Amino acid sequence: MSELSEIVLFQGLDAAAIAVLEQAVVVRRYAAGKAIISTDEPNTDIFFVLSGRVQAKRFAPDGHEVVYLDIAEGSYFGEFAAVDGQLRSADVIAIGEARIARMRGEQFNEFILRYPRIGLNLSRELVRKLRDLSARVFEFTVYPVPIRIRKAILRLAEQARRPGSACTIKPAPTHYEIAALTATHREAVTRELAFLATQGILRTGRQTIEILDLPRLRALADPDSG
């Protein structure tokens, strides 16, 4: 089975369409910490995560880092510039080693017209991302730091897509990266992960966070669950 068939934008396409798409991509490996695209970069290519994980982020003039999105295997990035032709709106950095397929933006737009299913999938994914962004803005405004951290860990756990209540986030983001994702500081993340570990909800290891009790993590991440 082609790796591109696992990309969310291409789900529902037949084998013949996937074979055409394969001819239009170039696959490259990126080492941990390697920049894949940079803010204000002019190219309009779109990228597909075949393996590994990347983050979209921005850096303030004082060096403060804000993580917009954690992008897992099977997802994609760079679609904004591919669709509207504008400059890049964020840096995208490999978290651990990642294999990325790259397609020219012009060709991606041609495929949207050729295969309407891609356009439908893209529309659904853009709506999902907008909902997620709205939820995060609400979280930052309303919830205390521990709840924000729990919700971030829960999102990463659900991206792992493992069956049952246990899963492993690997490579796991550092405490600093989780802090950037939740608008807090590293020490707060360290304290919260230690608390969740004492509750038997997770276990941390070298570049891993093993979720031992996903239902309970969901409950603790929801302050309205009672």
C-alpha cells in the first residue's frame, strides 16, 4: 500500500489516483530540529508527513516561542501558501527524524480540480483546524495552566492513534515544547507531568510519554466533567 494513501487529504482516492500523486512528490528525510519551511518564505509547496512529527511555530523578537500546531504522521502542512500563494505564516520544524513528501503548490491545485475528493478532504480538514484553534484560544482565556497542559497531552495521545486506553507518544515533545504549546513555562509542565505520573495516568521515559489511563486523562482534562 502506498504511503500517500495514508495521508488524510488523499483518503477515499483509488489506487490509480494515488499512483498519479506519487509521481508528483519528492520524499526527503529531516533530522531532529531541522527547519522544513520558515516564516515569510516565498515558496508555495505543500508537504505530507509520511513518518515522524513536526511542529508549526513562531518566534517573537525576544526569542519567545509559540507553538501553533503539532503535526503528526498522516497529516500535512503548507496548504495555506499552496492555496492563496502568500508567504509562509509559520516555521515548521522536525521533532525527531521525519520523512516528508513535498509537492509543488501549482500541481496540488491542479489535483484539487482533477480529484474533487481532495478538495472535500481539504475543506473538512481546514474546518477541523479552525475548530481546534478556536478551542485553544478559549482554553488560553478560560482554563488554568494544569488543564491546558492536560488537554495538550490528550491531543498528542489521541494523535498516536493506538487501540485501547494505552498509547505512547514518541518522540514526545520536551517540557519546553509543551510549555510553548500551552502558553506557560517549563517548570509548570514538569510539575503537572509529575502529578499525572503519581496518579498512574502516564509514565515518562526517554523521549516518550506513555499514556496508561486515557479515559482518566480525558476526565481530568475536562473541568466540566464533574
